[in-house]
Amino acid sequence: MSDYRIASIPGDGIGVDVQIEARKVLDRAAGQYGFSLQWTEFDWSCERFATSGTMMPDDGIEQLAGFDQILLGAVGFLGVPDHVSLWGLLIPVRRAFAQYVNLRPVRLLPGTTSVLAGRGAEELEMVIVRENSEGEYSTIGGRHGSGAGEFAVQESVFTRVGVERIIRYAFELARTRSGNVVSATKSNGIIHTMPFWDEIFAEIAAGYPDVHSEQCHIDALAARMVQQPERIDVVVASNLFGDILSDLAAAVTGGLGMAPSGNINPAREHPSMFEAVHGSAPDIAGQGIANPVAQILAGSMLLEHLGELDAARAVSTAVEKVLAAGEVATPDLGGKATTAELGTAIADALGGYQSDRK
Ligand code: NAD
Ligand code: IPM
Ligand code: MN
């Protein structure tokens, strides 16, 4: 029997609530499919920051390095500036472990509705391949001057290696799906980095004659995602553009409570980290009403990455079964169920082995 060591970082706000449910479901699936998940929980969060002054210990990255994978709830809470909490935990983990692919698949599931009128479950399915290690998320720049003359400068960094590897990943992925990839760009307005991205995209596209490729300005692509989402399958985008498009893609496929995310280290030299696309949602934190599906589907991605493909599929099938039945749904899905009730219903839909987590 395989034992996997998984680092669990519930984090802040609803991150804590949804992670309990994902662990409940994953433990049940593991028991059924003959492996075990050995969880080690870390209390790294804004609460920790408030008492100790840091989001994680100085050797946090070394502590995580020995794990097979990481499951993250969400980080960020009122009282700690977001750039402090996120640059103190999430972003360093992504970078230290070369998790340069942020894979964000979305799909409208049977039993859920899209904000887009008249769209059926089979019509909305896409995946955002977001560059996750460089681009607009840089520390280069600063604030200068004072008073009315004060200004801030932020430099983006796009490296050939960084751009090539994410675009190539998207083309390889497109080959396993519809064979369509669209690059989100803004080369009409951002004159150094974006034409560079476009050029590399065109070079790589030439090596994939079997994949239909297209470059689309991010603004037009955002409109297409709402008006003609069926024309979109694999989207490759820079760090910031991919971030924005992934919330939009989530919104059109049932909401932020439904969208999982994997920070992938493709070489498997380091752990990958799985989380929801959404954040810690301070507006509903502590109420027990967050939708745990995004985190549970992130757990399914984690299992897939471990190579436990049957268990991964069983988890996503259990989610689909419960949502299609429509009896247990959190408020964002139009129901009255709590986070725990939906998590338990999904675990129970797996059937079989009963774990001791309730
Ligand atoms: P958010 O995703 O937390 O919330 C946006 C809206 O969606 C809120 O109205 C929230 O109630 C709703 N929502 C989100 N997830 C939901 C769920 N599972 N079920 C039901 N409703 C849900 O975005 P925000 O408000 O911009 O950010 C809040 C905090 O989270 C900030 O500190 C931000 O920096 C942080 N954040 C962290 C991560 C992460 O750790 N990966 C990701 C995004 C945002
Ligand atoms: C996400 C989040 C983070 C990001 C923030 C919280 C730094 O929005 O994971 O999508 O932009 O990467
Ligand atoms: Mn985001």
C-alpha cells in the first residue's frame, strides 16, 4: 500500500472550512483505492502573522520540501495587507518549488447553472494555463517622489525560458484535448513584454501544426469568454492575465466555489501545490456556508498528480453525482446546505470505506 505525505495548509477564512471537507473526501477515496494520505498540518496564516510576525517560519520552504504534495486552503485576511500575506507564503512556495504552471480547469457541471443564460453543461469547458513564476508579479520597482508628484513603478519580467515553457505546456495539453489553444496577449498596448510573448508563441505554434492556435487580445478574449465560451478550450496567459481570466472562467461555469487550481512543478523535482481559485472570502468566513467543491476538485487534481487516477476520477464523479442530484447545495449554488453537509454528501457519494473523519 502506498503512503503519501501531504502538507496541509488550511490558511485563513474559508480556506480552513473547505480544507477540512477536502481532507474528508480524499481520505475516503484513499481508503477505497488502497493507499493512505499522511497529513501534516501547518498553521501558517494571517493569524500566525499576528502573533509571530511571519506567515511561515524562516525554514518554511525546507519544511515543505520533503512532502509529496501540498494542499492549500487560502491565505489573506483583514488586518494583514494582502501583499504581505501573499508574498509571505503563497508566492514564495510557487517560486521555490518551480511551480511554473498554474493549471485552472473549469467546467459547467450538470445540476449547476451558469450566469450565462441558456448554456448547458456540455458547452462550457476550458482550462487556463497561467504562467505562475514571473511576468507582472515582480518585486522590481518602487515608489518615488512625494505629494502630487508621487509615483510608483512596477516592472514586469518575462524570460525566454519562462515564456517558452508555459506556452509549450499549453500546446502539449491542447493535443490531449480539443487541439485548440488561444494566447491571451496585449501587444497593442504593452509594447515590450507582450510582442516578445507573441513572437515566442508564434515560434512554438510552428512546431505544432496539428494544434489550432490563435492570439487574442485579453480584452477581446474576456468578451469572448462571456459571449462565445464554446469557442475557447486551452487558454495560455501571463501571470496577471491568467489570474484575471481564471476568476472570469470560474464565474461563467458556476462560480468561484467550483473552480480548482494546481500549481504544478512539471519536472516533479519538488512538491506541487493544489488549491481553489478563490481566496479566503472574509465576507462569508466563519459562517460555515462556503462551497467546498473547488477545494475538493483541487484534491482530485492532487490525486491525479500522485498517479492515483482511479481515485481522482472517483472524487470528481462523486462531486458530479451530488451536484446533479441537487439535494445538497450551498447558498452560492442556490441551496441551504452547510460546507460540512456538502462535503459529507460528496464523501458519502464515494460509498464503500468509512473513514473516521466526520
Ligand atoms: P475571494 O475569492 O476570497 O472572494 C470573492 C467572492 O467570492 C466573495 O464574495 C466570496 O464570498 C465569494 N466566494 C469565494 N469562494 C467561495 C466559495 N468557496 N463559496 C462561496 N462563495 C465564495 O476573493 P477576494 O475577496 O478578492 O479575496 C479575499 C482574500 O483572499 C484576500 O486577502 C486575497 O488576497 C486572498 N486570496 C487568496 C488566494 C489564495 O490564497 N490562493 C486567492 C485569491 C484571493
Ligand atoms: C490566485 C490569487 C493570488 C494570485 C493572489 C492572492 C496573490 O489571486 O491564486 O489566483 O494572484 O496569484
Ligand atoms: Mn486569483
